[in-house]
Amino acid sequence: MSSSEVLDCLAEAVAATADPLAEALAEFCAAADEDTAAAALEPCIDELERLGDGARAAGLEVLAEVCARLGEGLSALSVASAEARVAVMDGLLDWPAAVLHYLQEPEAETAAAGPVTVLADPAWPQPLDDAQATALVGRLMDDAGGAEPEDPATAGAAGVREATPAAVSLAPAAGVDPQVVDAFLQDAPEQAAGLAAALAALARGEAAAASRDTARRLAHTLKGAAAVAGIEGVANLTHRLEDILDHLSATDGVPDAPLMTTLTAASDCLEAMIDALLGRDQPPADAVAVLQAVIDAAAALETGAPAPEAPSRQALPAAAEATADPASAPDHTGEAAEPQRTLRVPLPTVDTLFRVTGELAVEAGQLEAVTERLQGLQRRLAEQDQVVQQRIFELEDLIDVRDVASAGYGLGAAVGGDFDPLEMDRYNELHSCSRALAEAVADWRELRLGVDEEIGRLRTLLAGQRRLNQDLEASVLATRLLPVSGLVPRLQRAVRQAARVSGREASLEIQGESLQLDAEILDGLMDPLLHLLRNAVDHGIEAPSVRAARGKPASGRLQLSFSREGSLAVVRCRDDGAGLDLDAIRHQARLRGLAEAPEGLSDAAAARLVLLPGFSTREAVSQLSGRGVGLDVVNDRVRRLKGRLDIRTMPGEGSEFIIRLPASLVSLHCLLVQAGGEQVAVPGSDVQRVPLPAAGGIETVDGETRYRSGEEDYPAISLAALLGRRAEAPPAEAPVLLVAADEGVTAVAVDTLVGSRDLVLKGFGRYLPALPGVRGGAILGDGTVTTVLDLPALLRAPALTEAAVALGEAAEPLRAGGADVLIVDDSLSVRRALGQCLEDAGYHVRRARDGVEAVAMIAERTPQLVVADLEMPRMNGLELTQRLRADTATRALPVIMLTSRAMEKHRRQAEAAGVTAYLTKPFQEEGLLDSVATALA
């Protein structure tokens, strides 16, 4: 490619980025403080590094040097006063246009002086003197005159006189930002289709001049975009295509039939190339032949020779056949077939998919809950069937006894002559009815067995539906996933910039680039990772001379790894520098009064002090350090992502910062627990582990509650207390969750572990303010809504946090309408009628089928009143009452006995057991409600 062509291509790229760069520079100059300036600096540096890379690739080393000088000055201005940034604003805002002017008129001294003007401004950090500025301008002029591409292999189509497989490679050039390639692929299909349509119109002779100019413009656009993306195959083909169209435009000519065939073949090949890049198809097998035909046609136009014959798409030359053979094709050509087919979907559509998938999961869970209840009814029907069968047997036995008496002795004699003939007829009718009843029960049993079989089939279908729902949810969640590799270019640039500013030497190694994480997680991770890497270069990596004295390589080594641990994404940032200066940290802690005895702090506790706002061990302010802004920002950002930052340091060997956070902010694996009478969800990522009940217990010594298990000893607190439910210490045998918080591991006691679920997290909407310690809500399988907690956030606050008060005030009105009443009766109809009566009166009702089930429900949450039947299977009402009175926690719990037994002896038994009131069935609603109100008074 000639010097002028190199400059033209680079000028096109600069023109495309001039406005974004100018906007970024304007935002940087207008920053009122250092934090805002530091945030605005990053996009400026990104644009400058891209421009510098492009200039270097085009052979313009001096322009790349100017970009680097400008970036260093901006870094210095980011920690300067706002007035210093305003002083150079005019020069900075003019700089993109000055670079564009230089590329358009490289031999003009005034144009070459434009990019240097701001560097020579007296207000610029370390400005150039007159001699330095003049020399730099001269070097820019000389550099532009001999500009050539850095790599002859990528010299473009103008230098390609013979098509080769390398010239049609579709593999992006190494080091190209993936986002640039993505941007190219977003527009290229439409542009290629437009080019094909324009050439088709030109072939038909429709508006020849307009069609020719449209095709020329689109070929030019595709050439520039492909060159920036480093896709040589597209760039080479479109460049030679543009040459042909340029010649036709200059001569106001139209292509003859052979040339038109060549142009059409080139257009078809171009569309096939783009389809291959999008993963829709294989790379075109005739690409080499088509490119050679276009090269020959362009050369013929330049020399005035007759146009060569267009290639036949049916009979490919040997070169094309070689390209079609995977064994003989170069590796980079095969790589073009690797990308998978993609489809661009509007973001609202993706959000709708998430919502519908979540609702589908909820509906499926509700279906499973209904099926579980059906199975429960099924079991109870079987039990009731046995009872009915037993009653039928007893009835038949009685009737058979009467039959025997009638046959042997005469019915009248057997019963003392009490039956007359009419009664005898009635007896025969009773005998017939009993037989008919037995047959009806047998028929009913057959029907029930058929229902049982259908319920079994329903269970099987639901199991398959559940698997499909899980696959669907995983697939929909995958639409939010992006590979970590998208972060790599910015992270590498950040390390290079930090090393350049600090005078260090450092290299960055990244592992796990192929790991895919939630897009929101990746976006949130970028700033913390940039902080950590810059901090590692400035604080961790020693100067080359110091490293040499310690026997280390002159260049520091930074390692960044991404991995998955269950539902957690884990990021480790490690350096081989000096490690944290723990003595200096303890000294600063003493000066600032952060610890009464800093010398007694463990190394781990001392290391966590660097996460405090404004904490820095640097006495002097540099471009990267000493301002007290850095690791506290990292910790805050990680917390916002519901993650945790841990620090490990080895003096003289380096430090490691470990970020653990949920791999997805949409779907969470949660533990369901009971605490203070409420069921809440705790994300599994917040829980370090759940010890077995026999592994340890909770003790209270000198007013301090601890959880002890072997050699482990952790502070303990009940989740109910964190939520503001009750303040007493948890019982010794309470289940605990070990949660890692800022101050270490804490044992959080709960009332009951209910189970685990994969939940779709939902926000509370814009009308409810964010509650500290609450992530959101989720809908369970039975349709109920549960709160998803943020335990580390709750533990960071005092026991009665703002979240606890808010949660307590929000939950208590649910109970304000009436007391919590537990109904215990083995009759479904009684439970339903009694429950409806009490609920209509404003009470909150729970139901149990017998005393055993009631004991379990009382253990989960103690009601304010129990209404129990006298006769029940497994544990009757008297036994239940005696058990409640024997337990100190329920000794004062009022119990109303509601039974069909009206005899005095049953009343005395109930009073002896400790029943509060004794009522008989059928009950009168007013009398029942009066007794309930009296018992609760």
C-alpha cells in the first residue's frame, strides 16, 4: 500500500473516532475533582491507545509516540487541580481535528505542528521546549512521507498482485479488540447486501451512475472497516473492487459483460465471507480465484488491456480447489469457520424472555406443589378406604349373625319374638342394601386405583417438564453470558499504562478467558480489576533495580485468573512483588486511631485495613497512589455485586486479592430457612457452609453468644435478631449458617432449615426503596413470595439494622388483624369449617391433622392459641395438651378442646390435662369466637 493510501486509511479511522475522543476529552477537562477526572481518564486513554496502535501498524511511529506523550500528560492532569485541566482544554479539544488535518496534509508544516501544539503549551505537564517541539514536527513530516504498513503480509490489496490463501484469510489480526470485530460484523451484512443490490442495478442498466457511485461508496466503507478489524480477506477483495469502481467513475464508464460477471462474482464471494464470519456458513471455496480475477480486472483497466474472462463458479481453478480442501488450507483460514451462528435480539425481548421463563418456573413449581397435595390426598384416601372397608366388614358381620339366628332358630325366637313380618321385610332390605353398599365401595376402590395410576403418570410427566424447564432457564440465562476475553484488551492496556507512569516493568498473564459470566457481573468487575492491577503495579511490583537485588526478574509478573466454584465466580489477582507492608499498615492504623493495639492485630486483620476509605500507606502523592482512593472503591464495587474481597499477602513474595461473587445476578441457588416465624431465602453464595447439628452447639458465656464446634469458635447471632424479630439468644441446638463477613466468620442461627431452591431474583420495583440487607424477592413453587436476604450486609450493620426495622414494620401488619391459631383435627371438614370461621373473624389459621403434626408445626412457629379435637390418631388431644404443658416454652399456651364427647368424665380428663376451655360439636360460631377471645385475653 502506498504512503498516501496508508494515510487515507488511517485518516478514515481517525475521522470515525474524532467525535468520541473529543467528547471524552471534554468530559475529562470539565471534571471538578480527582475522582471524576480519574473516571473520565479511562475512555480517553482507550481511544489514544487505539489510535497509537493504528499509527504503529501503518508505520507512523512518531504519531504513535505523540499519542503516548498525550496519554502520559492526561494521567498527570488527572491528579492535578481542576484549574490545570481547564487551562489546557482548548488545545485538547482541538487535538483530534489537528491529527486528522496532519494525515490529510502530511507535508504541510502547519498541519504537522497541530498535534504537537498542546504538548508545547506551558500549562501542559512537562511541556516541550521550542527545540523539542520543532524536532518533533520535523519527525512527523518525515514519518508521513515514508509511511508503510508495519507487516508486508498485511500490505493490503494494492500490493497484492497474486491471490493466495493468506490474502483471503478471515481470521481477525492478533491484538484486535473483539468489540471492534463485533462492530464490523453488525454493519457488514447490510453493507454487503447493499453493494450486491447496487451492482445488480448497474448490470440492469438502471441509473448507472447512481448505482455505480453507491457500489463504490459501500466498497470503500467495507474496505476501511475490514482493515480496522484486521480481516484481510474482506479488506483485500473490497479494496480491489473499489479500484475498479473508481476507474469506472473517473471515466464515467459502465462495465462490459465480462467485467460485470467478475464484479458480481466478487459481490457473491464477499457476502459468503461475511456469512462465514457470522458462523452461518463455511468460507467460500472460490475466494482465491475470485480475488485473482478482480486483481486481473483492475490491472487490465489500469493498462487499458481487454478485461480477462470472468472465473466460472462451477469449474474452480486449482487454487480454489486447494482452498476448499481443509487439509491444505492454512490454519487461520479454518479458524474463520469456528464462530457460531449468532442472532441479534433487542434487549426488551431478552428481558421478556427472562420474565416469562421466571413465571414458567413458578407455574411449574405450583403444579408440582399441587401434585404433592394430590399425593397427600391420595394417601389419606387410601387410609380412609381402609376405614370404610373395615366398617363394611363389621356391618356385614352383624348382618350375617342375624342371618344365622334367623335360619337356626327363627328370627322371632332369637330375639324374643320382637320382630313382626313388616320388620322382617325391613331386615331383608337392610341385608340387600349392605350388599349393594359393599359392591359400591368395591367399585369406588377400582376408580380410586385408576386415579392413582393417572396421578403417577402425571408425576412422570411433571418430572420431564421440570427437566425441560431447567434446560430452558439455563438457555435463557445463557443469553446474558459473555466471555471474560472481552475484558482482556483493556486490562492489558491498563497494566502497560501503569507500568509506564510508575517506571516499573510488568507483564500480565490471564487465565480462564473462555469463562462466561453474566454481562452485568462483567461490567461491574471492570473498574475493580483496573484498580487492583494498577495498585499491584504501583504498590506491589518493585523497581527493576530492587527486584534485581532480591534475585527476581526485572519485569514483575501479574496473574489474573477467572474460574467457577459452584455458583460462585472467583477472580484471583496475584503479583510477585513485595507484598503488603504490614508494619506500615499498623503504623497508619495507630496514627488514625483505627485500632487500640495495632501490634496485636493478626496479619489478616491488618491486611483488611487497606480496604477502609481513605487509607493509604503512601506519604507522597503520585499519579497512581497516595490519594486514599483505590482498594476501598474496589471493596465497595464488589459489595454492590454481592461479592466479597479477601486478601492474602506474603512479605517479599507478593499479594493475592480474591474476589468471590455470584456468577449470575438473576438466578440464585438459595437456602430456605425459618427465622422468627417467617420463611426467608439466603443465597448459597453468602453461606460458607452449614455444619451438621451434632458437630457443635451455641453457648452463652458472660453475655457473649458463641458457636463452638471442636476447635472452631465463632461469634453467633440469631437471624431473627438480625431481622428485628426477637432479641433472646438462640437455643443451643439451633441450626446455624456459617457466613463470612468483614470481621470474619459468623454463625447465624435459624429456627429451621426448610430446604434449597433455585430462585429467579426479582426487584421490589421503583416504589419501594432499597432495603439494606435485602437483595429482592422471589416466588416459590406454591406461589408465595419470599424475601431474599443479603446476610453479609446484615452482619455489617448493628443487630437492629435499618433493614431489620423496615422488615419488622413491614411484616407485623400482616399479623395485626388477629392472633395465630393452630387447628388440630383429623376431620378435613371440621378443619375447613373451623378454619373458615376463624379466618372470617380475622385470625391467622394453620391446620394440623393430629397431635404429632401439631407438635412439629408448633416447633416451627409457636401459635397464640391451639384448638384441638379430643380423639385423633397417633396423638390425641389430651396427649397433645399434656405435652404442651410439660414444655416450659408452651406451658402457658391456651388450648381449647373441641369434641363431640359431651360426657362429664371427658370434661374432667380435659381439665386434668390442662385444657383452657372445653366445647362440644357441633359448635355455634358465636360461642366459639367468644371462647377464643376469652382464651387470648
